[in-house]
Amino acid sequence: MGEARVPDPNSSHVVQFDTNTHGSSLSQLFGFSTIKKRGHGSRSWIQIDQSGNSRVLELDKGTLMRNCSLPARDLRLLDPMFIYPSTILGREKAIVVNLEQIRCIITADEVILMNSLDGCVMQYESELCKRLQMKRDQSDDLPFEFRALELALELTCMSLDAQVNELQMEIYPVLDELATSISTLNLERVRRFKGHLLALNRRVQKVRDEIEQLMDDDGDMAEMYLTEKKERMEAYATTNHYVQSISSGSGLSKSAPASPVSSSTGFHKLERALSSVLPSSRHGSMTSSSGNGYNIEKLEMLLEAYFVVIDNTHSKLLSLKEYIDDTEDLINIKLGNVQNQLIQFELLLTAATFVATIFAVVAGVFGMNFKPHIFDYSPAFNWVLVITGISCGIIYLSFLLYFKHKRILPF
């Protein structure tokens, strides 16, 4: 092991350690090596090409950023260690998709899917390979990236709709049972289902908002047309190479001077052809795609179809939430009715107690330690009891008539 050396007073270093031994021990002690591995290590990805062939690759973030021209913040959306809401981002050379468990990068030539044992991921891989292999026998003119995006939207919408249907099947019987029998167990079950409903509603709402946001922005939809941009870039490269070969003098004769008018005319023709292939502005791809309404319309129709599906799922959740709210209102009404009945019974009991108290006062007066002369007459005690009882009954009946007059009791 390395030893600490006494520092030189003239040196700027305070203490020096042997980095070969202490560096590794400190990194193991504080977990630096683990953090580095998590942040920059390779992950398992599934690559699916246009022919429907898939293979498992080990790729790090740097390789993905270079090959797909993506910033680091986009790749963080695909990190399974973090929980991000559903997002669809259109970039220059790729589409970043984070829809529930499906996290992938779609380019014009391939799909790079985050490898996972989740059933939705495995279904996406198998179904996409199957559809791409059957593409040769079909006349569908959707480009590759739209096919991959469509399947991601389809599986996500189907998964969320299945969860909503399952929740409906579980919660409706519980709500009906709670409406007929209010108990602590039923209330706890409804509370748990309501929490699940709110969490599922947030997920569905985020997917719905993401699709709606894409449909409202033609520029974002145009940016997602990767095949068109790739073809345009290839045509631009070919035209640019042709222009450079002409400008270098390969097509001109050195012995005879070329006419300036004809040369200028040819150059302007090439310039117009070049501008028609690729616009010169930074947002040229967006402008060109927006001008081509058919391409934008295809993507808009695709998004609109799944927007209808996810909106229907969201409507189911809203209906279920309204049913829960109606059940809660019914329970509150029933509890309020029971409370009113208890108050009415308490009012009657209080009136009866008041009357009984009058009878007890009379009994207490005659129970004092003195000899009343009324008891010299033998039936007098019976008359006292009868008169006192009739008086208490009249008083109690007066209370009931008053309550009926004021509509305090439902007689």
C-alpha cells in the first residue's frame, strides 16, 4: 500500500497518495465505479431493419448520439432508471419514442428498441418484424418510420384500453356493493381503485396530449418524415457533386474559351435544380414537407386515427370517475338521511325525557319526609298518578303537534 508523504512547504500540494491503490479503493468505497458504469455503460438494444430482421446489440450513449444525431437529453427519456411521461420527439435523423414500456429510436432505415423482458416490448418486436416481412406482398405506401411509429401507438393504445376495461370490470361491482352496503372494507377497496384510476388517467391524458400536440404542429409532423429528408439529402449530395465536377472545368474545353452567356445560363439552371431538391434555409425540410400536403396528411390521418382511440379510452376513464363521484354523492345522501333520522329520534327522546322528568318531580314532591293530608283519603294517591300521567301525555302530544306544525318530523 502507498504511504502518505510529508508535503514540501514550498509545494502547492498538501498530501499525495498512490493513485494505483487508493484510487480504486476510494472508488469502491463511495461507489464511483458503479455510478460511472450506470451513466456511460452499454445497454442492450434490439435493432430491427427494413427487412424485418432483428438482432441484439450492446450500444452506449455516445454511439447512439453520433449515429442518430441526438442530444443527451433525448436519450435520457429512454433511460429505464428514470420515469418520464410519454413523449414523441421528431429530430433531424430520428424519431424518439417513449410510450409506456415502448422506448425506441426510429430512423429512416432501422428501429433501435430498448431491450426488455416486458410483454409489450416483445410483442412490438415480433409484430414489427412480421409486418415488415409481409410488406412485400402489400401495397401500403407508408414509409418505414411511420410503420414503426404506428405500431408503437397501436400497442400503447391497446394496452391502456385493456387496463381501463380491466379496471371497469373490477370497480363496477365494488361500487354497486358499496351503494347497497356501506362498510369500511368496501370504502377501502373503492379508495384503492380510485387511486389506480387517477394514475391511469394521468398516463392516458399524457399520451392523448402528446398526439394532439403533434397534430396541431405541421412543422413537427414534417420533421418526422425521415425517408423524404433522406432522399432529399441524397439527391442534394448527387447534385452537389455534379456541380463541383462542372465548376472544376471537367466539362469545358481548355483550347476554346466558353461563352460567358451559355456558362451563366447553365449554372443558373443547375442552381434552380439544386434549390428545388433541397431548400437553403435551416428549416427547409419542414417547409418542403409542409408544402407537400399529401405527406403531412398521411401522418396526420395516422395520428388522428389513434387520437380517436386514446380519446375513447380517456372518455371511459371520465365516465368511470363520474360513476365513482355519483356513488360518493349517493353515499353522502344516505349518510345524511341516517344522520337526520338519528337527530329526529334524539328530538323525540329528549321530549319524552322532559315529560318523564315532570312525572319524577311530582313523585319527588310526594316522597318528601312530611305527612300530607291528602293521603288520608285512600284513592287520592291513584288520582295523583292519573292526573300526573294525563298531564305528561298532553305535554308530550303538544310537542309532537308543534314538531309537525314546524315540519321538523316527517309525520
